[in-house]
Amino acid sequence: MRARYLGIAVLSALLLAQTALAQDADAARRAAVVVKLGPKRITVGELEDRMAQVPPFQLRSFGSTPDEVRRKFLDQVVIPDALLAQGAEARHLDRAIPTVYDLDRARAQATLRSVRARVGLATAISMDDVRAYYDANRPRYDAAERYNVWRILCATEGEARTVLADAKKDSTLAHWNQLARDHSIDKATNMRGGNLGFVSLDGVSSEAGLKVEPVIVKAVTAVKDGEFVAEPVAEGSAFAVLWRRGTVGASHRTVEEVKEQIQSSLWRDRVDAATKTLLDELKKKDLKEKNAELLDGIDVTPPDGNVVPRKRPGQVAPVGSGK
């Protein structure tokens, strides 16, 4: 039995030694220099790693055999890139402001790509997470019937009746818009014909931040699209002339129908959260000083140059500036 265990141990040691030798041999192979370009050394490993980033269909454009692909990729891509990079360094182009900005932007975009890679694909978001989001945002997917309401809000009932009669005589859009401009005391909507958007029975409008009295919506439900409400409707101390312009029917979308949309929303939220977390960590680690008061001395001149830069204390105004 002891001899058996001893044999197994020896075999394991031999396998480990062979694995280590193979790893060392591969490391030596990858470290071999293919090309020397001044101070730059291009190794086998660097060439392999770079080729691995190229889609196979693009690699096939370099030749019909693996050897031809390797040689042409080296001669047509890797060597020219290295030479041009060395030329840029020799001319100190890497220190030029536009280049520095481009390099910083490239690094930033690479960092964001790594964040997105860590978050994973939107399609990988589980159905449980999709259902939880769906349940928490059900009003987005279950929409009640909504009515497009146009309203002229008049100060008195008499004025409202006169406006309604005038609108019935000439129901063109241009005439209605003129009546709204002349008579509506709702200055937030009178210049757009009193359009309140598409309004649900609870008074919530499709126009952001707008909500109307439910009595207004109830009144328009008694008429058809394109019809005026027969009588002015009391709205607080004023009176509303109402025109039902259209209707959007009720809708219901199942979780299966909006799965991809929800996955996309969750993915963006997770990417934004991961990006914010990374930025917070980097700020805590690297942001040492911020002198916001110095921003006051920076000129902001539009590209067209039409605005004269603000004169700093002690600075002579540019000729022709009139200052």
C-alpha cells in the first residue's frame, strides 16, 4: 500500500514538474523578440495578444494561410503603428494639448467599457429582476384611456358662453387659437390653443407637470372626438370652454412584451450606479484639491468668436471691443 501511495506521489510530482516546464517554455516563447524598432521591442506574446483582439474575418483579409496572416499583420499593422507612435514621441506630440485630451478621453472610454463588461449583458438580467421592475412601475404598462383636451379658461360665465358660440360658428384651428390668445386667462396654455395634452380621468396630463381638475375630464367624456362640450364648465371661480380633440385608448402590455425594454433600463441603471461608485472611489483616492474660485478668471468664448472675452483686472481690452 505504501508503495502504491509513493508511486502516486512520484507521478504527481512528475506531472507538476512537466506543467511547470511547459509554462516556462511558453513564457520564454512569448518573451522572444520578433522586431526591434529603436527602443521598442515587439515580442511574440504582444503580437499574439494583439491578433487575438481582431475578429477572424478581418484576420483572413491578410492572407490565405496562417503564416501569411502573421507576417502581413506584423508588416502592415504592428510595425507601422509602432513607428508612427515613436515618431509622435520624438516630436513630443504626446504632450500637445489636443493629443493629451484625446488620450485622456480614450482612457476614460476604456474604463467605461470595463465597467459595462463587469455589469454584463442586458440580456443576462434575470426574469425575476424584470418582474420586480415591472410590478414597481405598473402604471407605465397599464395606461387608462386618455383624452386630448383643449380649453379656453374665461373669467366669467358670460364671456365663456360668447366664446363657445363663436367657436361653434367657426371651428377651424386658426380661429380657436385666436380665441384662446384673446380670452383665456390661463397664460401657461393660451399661446398654444389651450392644449392640455392627453389627460386621464384623474386629471394627470401627458404634459410634464400639468394636472387639471377631474371635472374637466368628466365633462369631455360626455362628447365625441372633435366636439365641443355643450356648456361652459365651472373651474374654480372661472369657466372653461372645452374641445375634445382626440382619444388614446386604454392599453396593457404584459411583462413578456416589455422584457427587453426593462432589461435595457435595468442595465443602464446598473451601469450608471457602477460608474458612480467607481468615480466616488477615485475622487476619494485621487481628488486632493479643487479651487472652484479660479473658474471666475477663465474666459468662455463661443467658437464663432462673436462674444468679446471678459476683461480681467489689469488687462487692456482688445482693440475694437468698445470697452
